[in-house]
Amino acid sequence: MSTLTLRLTDEKHARLRELAALQGVSMNHLIDELTTAALAQHAAEQRFRRSANAGSAQKGLKILAKLDQHFSS
């Protein structure tokens, strides 16, 4: 396990402490949860981009056209 030192504004630090208290967790746990969420979001974006690059623009446009037809009727 690693130790990380962060430089935050006093206001941001206070807001994070308040959020941790509201959730009933330590600051360490809160930061761990937030970084996990950020990494999951990044991984999802990377999967999406890989899928988009492997796909067909024509097929994608056809699907979007079907969605437009479905939701506009």
C-alpha cells in the first residue's frame, strides 16, 4: 500500500471532510472511493472508445436513425 500527499485548498479540504462525515467514513476511505470511481469511469470510456473504433460508422448511423424514428413517433 502506498501513501499519497495531496495539496488541496482549505475550502476543498473542508468540503471533503464534511462529505466524509456525512457518509460516516474516514477521509482515507472517501478518497479511496472517489479514486475507484474515477478509475472505473476511465476504464468504461476506454472500453467505449475501443468498441467505437472497432465498429462501423454506417451501422452506428443506422442504429441512431432507428432510435430517432422510435422516439419521434
